[in-house]
Amino acid sequence: MGLDRPQAWLLGLPTAAVYGSLALFTTILHNVFLLYYVDTFVSVYKINKMAFWVGETVFLLWNSLNDPLFGWLSDRQFLSSQHRSGAGLSSRAVVLARVRALGWHGPLLALSFLAFWVPWAPAGLQFLLCLCLYDGFLTLVDLHHHALLADLALSAHDRTHLNFYCSLFSAAGSLSVFASYAFWNKEDFSSFRAFCVTLAVSSGLGFLGATRLLRRRVEAARRDPGCSGLAVDCGLCGEELLVGSEEADSITLGQYLRQLARHRNFLWFVSMDLVQVFHCHFNSNFFPLFLEHLLSDHISLSTGSILLGLSYVAPHLNNLYFLSLCQRWGVYAVVRGLFLLKLGLSLLMLLAGPDHLSLLCLFIASNRVFTEGTCKLLTLVVTDLVDEDLVLNHRKQAASALLFGMVALVTKPGQTFAPLLGTWLLCFYTGHDLFQQSLITPVGSAHPWPEPPAPAPAQAPMLRQGCFYLLVLVPITCALLQLFTWSQFTLHGRRLHMVKAQRQNLSQAQTLDVKMV
């Protein structure tokens, strides 16, 4: 009896909580990876510069291409005329397939994370293989996890509810950043290695437990005749929606891409999201630079370290409030409001100048938090695009993972543009070249962020002024571009309700066809 109580309690967890917990098991690994993998290979494994840049170049190509590749491999069966077995797939079977994939890929992500912290090959080769393996499994996990958001729920309320739990668990997972400082020591790497082993084991077991519980919920819902609709509050029960009837034509990748090129809202969305990805990574790349040259005389290094850690946690917590606003006003209105807020704060900061330090501190913090918060909300917009794609092209089943992959393909170049354009602009405004000196400083040393080269005394005021203009002009430009592209996006209001209704009608029609068969 005692053994049954925990199991019964777990089975009683809300579906949204189980789904959101998957974000926890990813976040506890990924934030530590982002902070330490470069310093580990440069300072601990002593990788040479050529091998480092070759690895990063290959990683850039792989990182851009694997999202659409894995999305197509995952969802191509949904676009074909007939499944290999000759029988159609149901929407519930699609959910089960994604959950099983997460049950495999999650533990493999944890194993690939472990491969960074134990030297097992020449540093250059290990760097290349570890980056590609880790990013490959991370892409698989992210694609299936995001696709489940579109497959588990149809209504905006239910999807916002699911995303709320993702933000909550992501905030909890970001605490691994704070814990990591206690273990990081490049002179004695054993304690940090043990810490990473603990994270990997916890993440791997968490993926296994959560996906097993989620799978049992789906299978139990199949036997529950009193539940209808793919609603998260009803325990993942869904209508039997056939994938690929014999009268439907098989769709090739080229045909799919041509359909996507005619999807007007998709094109406007990725145009806006490309700017958003650029701005998010610009803030991450130059956050230390702004602290150093704009606030270094007024904050301590420990305060800067705390600000850096909080910058990983605060966006997730702030997003909980944004999601409550989305339930009231809709995602489109909230995102537009965040763009207007970004523009207004940037103009205010520009007028105030760099000498209003309290306002400057608030602006640097809020700029990163609000920008990251906007990125979290855009997942909900992609799920709406999944619905519109299904309705416009009369698909039998939404190709959720594939559409998420295509969005990533178009927007990920923003990650590369951010440091390149930012360093060029800084050099243009000030004549200060960041590449004159290595930027890599051990995260666990006295300087917890990369320290820019010290400028000459005569150049310091010009550099400070250049950093200030970079800080405020980039968000102003991004906000103007995004407000224009977002104004062209029409999948909101009446059109969004119409798309939701048409998808629901399509699902009901397919259900009747299955019952008649």
C-alpha cells in the first residue's frame, strides 16, 4: 500500500506540470553548458585557436541545418499518403510517438552533456564531436517538446497553461547557474566534474520518469470514454485523426517548401523573429561589456556576478506574468506591447544620457529581461502557425516539429549576426577593436564575465559613449523593424478564431470518418 501512494500521487499530477517538468531537465544542463564549455576547452583542455575556430564553424553549420533536417525526418510520415504499416496514425499516436522520442533523446542529451567534462580524445576532436552530439540531441529534445505544445492542446488558453509551467520549471532549472559557481575551479576540476555528473544523472532520470508518466496518461486516456478533445485538463485524450489517407497525394520536401513560401504569416513572423533572435543574443554577448564600461565604477564584481546569474532566472519568472496577460489580451497584443515598451524605454534612455546611473541600471536589466521574455512567448505564435498551416494546406495531421525546425532555420543566423554586427558597430563608433586581446576569462576567477581590453585613458570616454549608443540604438532599430513586420502579421483576433474553428471542424470530420470505417 505504501508503495502505491507515491505512484498514485504522480499519476494525479496535472498534465501541464508533467509537460513543463521536461523544460527543467533541459535547462539545468543547458545553462551550465553555455557558461562553461568554452572556458573548459580553452583553460582546462588547452585547445589551440585553429581547432577552436574550426569546431565553432562546423558547429554553426550543423546548428543551422539540423533543425529542419530532424523536423523533416520526424514529420515526413505525416505529409505522406500512407504510413508504412498501411494504417493511418491517430493524433493520440502522434503524441505517443513524440513522448517516446523524448524518452530516448532526453537521456542521450544528458550523456552528451557529460562528454564535455571528461577528456577522452584530442581537445580539437573532442570539442567538435561534443558540440555536434550535444546540439543534435538538444535539437531533437527541443523540437519534440515544442511540437507537443501544438499537439497536446488546441485552445490558446490550454497552450498558455502549458507554457506557464515551462517557464516555472525553466526558472527553477536556471538555479543550476548559481550552484555551479560553488564548484567551478579550473585548477581542481574534479568537484565541478562531479557536479556535472549529478546534473546529468538527475536530468536523464527526470526525462525517463516524466515521459513514462506522460505516456501512461495518454494510454489511460485512450480507455476513458468520457473524455473528448485534446484538452490538457482532461488528461491528454484526443480524437482519432487519421494521418495520410490513400486519396491524399504524397508531399515531397520541395513541395512543402513551396507551400511554406506561400504562407504569408509564416514569412512575416520569421522576419520579425530573426530580429528578435539577433537582439536576444546581442544582449547576451554584450551584457558584460555594458557592465564593464558603463557601470564598473559604481558596482562591485560580486554585484556584476549576481546580475549575470539573475539575468538567466528573471526572464522565466517575468514570463509568468506575461503569460497571464496573454490569457487576457492575446499573445499578439502582449508582444506588440513589449515592442512598444522596448522602443519607449530606449528613447527615454537616449534622451537621459549615460550619466543617469539608476536609470541606466534599470534599462540594462529590463532590456535583457523583456527581450528574453518576448522570445519565450513566440513559441505560442508558432503553434498558431502550425494550425494555420494545417488548415491552409488541408493536411491530415499538423507537422509541428517540421514547422518549428523551419522557423529555426530562418532565424538562427541572428545568433551569428549579433556578435559580428555588434563588434563592427563598436569599432565604427569608437575605433576600439575587441579582437586586439583575448576576451576569454575564467568564469570562476575574480572576473566572473569576459573582461574587455582596457582602453587607453584618452579613449575611455569615447568608448563609454560608444557603448551607450550601442546599448540604446540597437533596441530602437530592432523595435522599429519589429513593429513594422508585426503589423503585417494577421494571425490574431478574428482570423485566429476562424483558423482554430476550422481545425476543430477538420478534426471532428476526420473523427466521423474513422468511426464510419
